[in-house]
Amino acid sequence: MIRFLAAVLLFFALEHGSEAVEDVVTCSGIVPMPYRDDKISILDFGAVGDGKTLNTKAFREAIYRIDHLRRRGGTLLYIPPGVYLTESFDLTSRMTLYLAKDAVIKATQDTVSWPLVAPLPSYGRGRERPGWRYKSFLHGEGLHDVVITGENGTIDGQGEIWWNMWRKQGALQYTRPNLVELMNSRNILISNVIFKNSPFWNIHPVYCSNVVLRYVTILAPHDSPNTDGIDPDSSSNVCIEDSYIAVGDDLVAVKSGWDEYGIAYGRRSHGITIRRVSGSSPFAGIAVGSETSGGVENVLAEHISVFNTGVGIHIKTNIGRGGFIRNITISHVYMENVRKGIKIAGDVGDHPDEKFNPNALPVVKGIKIGDIWGENIIQAGSIQGLKDSPFTGICLYNINLESANTSKSRYAPWKCSDASGWARQVSPWPCAQLTSNETASCSSHF
């Protein structure tokens, strides 16, 4: 770990010089931290932070009070140090959930009484099981001006019971709950909180706009199934920065709906910024997909550090998805101990049912990846498009992915098919489909 962090610091210093910290651009202006004149404590509603008492009634009454009194400027709900066991609860607009240092909001493990909600229209069913799905631990729909913050307190989903149900065939009737899901909401700020042991995806803003996630830590065991870190889904103007994520699936995955349901719903993800995120996962560091049927465009990821990871950068889709993936820029990435550095693929992910249209082919174009440094990489990369919808405008620049096996040449071959684009200063040299003749679409981005 020390060697990894030292390498990251050196890499950034070489790229930016001594003024790097002063020159960075933040996303704080998207959703400024509001000041709440009205402040209440969860203790005012009879909560007990002993880790045993069930505090569902206290949380729901406190949020009912915030929702119905509607104080000018909103209300801050303070969670003091202690462990507060509770069932799932809803947030409300114009509220700040503030966790003090050593405050823990912990999910009950009583899965039998966990509430259900309807499937997302862009998915048509639960992501894991047909039909309805379990409600997220912290949930919100149609909200605005919501803040989850504090002094690095913890929201703990106690997901192990859910992971075990998933591993046992037939034990899970509905799709597992997310840790936090906000739907059709805007002006959301999440910062300075630790999220751990989510039953399923950790933080899922879906059909949202103006969302900022900063200074968050997201943790789950490497073998915890489908515990994605942050999944912006059919959302716009989303900023994720200065965070650490170590989970059992993709660190960050941009999505926009699933096959025919996502195509019909037709809501894209766009204006997504990801910067200064680090972590590890057996799957991908930065991912787009595979559910991209509403379209994904205008994504910027930069200054990313990943280690002990399956794929460093993974752009993934499939037949039946339709939609598009375009104008994706990923730069200044350091990766170490990674199975595959870069993967752009058209054969990834399953389907919700047999109704998907095999002729609904995704369009992938305008993928710019540059300034990448990798050590101990098993395979540099692969780009495998679709025969009837080749990937175009793939631009690679200044990429050095060193082999993990010193007994072999570090110039291990890439695997490419049905793709075209341009490459310069890439080692090992990629496939013949990427020419060395610079195109205008590539040069404008490097």
C-alpha cells in the first residue's frame, strides 16, 4: 500500500507540478452546502444509540417533523455518537442528515419485514429478480435540496445476510436493496460519510440532476456480490470526487437503463465528472455500462488510482442494448496489480427477459483514453466491437501498461475486432485497427 500511494503521489506531481493542489477544479459550485437554521437531534425523538434498540419510529417521526413543519431554510437532523439500529426510512426535501464522529446508522437484519418498491421503469423489473425489489435502506423520491454529511460517521447496511441469500439459489425472492437510492431528485450533496456493507449497490442516483458526492468512503468485502460503489443512472450533472472506494464490484459505473425498457424510457446519463477517486475491486475501476440503453455521453474521468482490480477502465455494452456511448474522456489514471488495463466490449451483461430486440445495437464512438500508467498488468487491453455496429473514434494516447510477468515481453498483444481509431505513444502497442495517423476528432482532445 505504501508503495502504491508513493507512486500515485509521484505520478500526480510529475503531471501537475508543485501547484497541483492549488490548481484543481472542484464541483462544489454545483450543489453548495446549505446552512440550516433549524436543528434537531434524533435523541429528541426517543432514539437510543446502543446498537440493540430499534429506532425506526424515531427516524420516521423526525423526518415527518421536517417534512411537515417546513422550516425556512430547511432542517438539520443531528445523529450524535452511538449505534442506531433502524429499518429502512425515507428522506425528505430541504433536510440535512448529519452524522457526528462515531455515529453509526445501522440497518436491521430483519429481511422479512423489509419494504418493497416497484421496479424502475428503465429496467422493467428488479435488477436481480423479476418483479418488485426491496426498498433501499435510505430512500428518496421526488426530492430536492438533500444533504447527507457529517464528521465521517457511518451508514452500515449489514449486507452479509443479503449476500448469503444471493449465493443460495432460491433464497432471494426480490432484488436486494441498495444502501442509498434517490430517484427523480435534484440538488443532492453527499459528503464526509462512510458507507459500508451495502446489501447491493451502494449509492444509486437514478433520474436525478445536480448531484455531488465528495469525500466519501465506501467499503465492502472484495467477495461481496454486486456491491457497486456509485452508479449514476439516467442522471445528469453528476460530480464524484475525492473519494475512496473498495467494494466487490465496479467502483463507479455510469448507467442508463436496461435493454427494451431503457430504450422506451429514453433517459440518458450525461454531464458526469469523476475525479480523484481511488480504490480496489475484483471488477472495474471506472466503468460505463453495461446498462446503457438510454444513452451515455459527456463523461469525464480523471486522476483515478486503482489497485488489485479486475479491469482498470471498462466500457461495456451488448446487443439488445440500443442507445449510445459517446464522448467519453478518461485521463491521468494510475493502476497497479490489474488483470486487464483497458477493456471496451460489446458482449458484456445479461438481459432482463427474452423480449429484448437483438437488432437494437448500441453505437459506441468518441472514446478518448490518455495519460495512463500501469504496473503489474496481466493484459494491456482489448477492444471488441460489434460486427454490425463497429466501435469508432477510439483514441489512445500516452499509455504505458507494464506486464505483470517479467519472464515475458511486456509487449503482450491487445485483442481487437470491429473497431477503428487512433493511437500514439501506447505501450504495448495496440492492434492494427488503431492507426498512428492522427484524426481531427482525436487531436482536439489531447
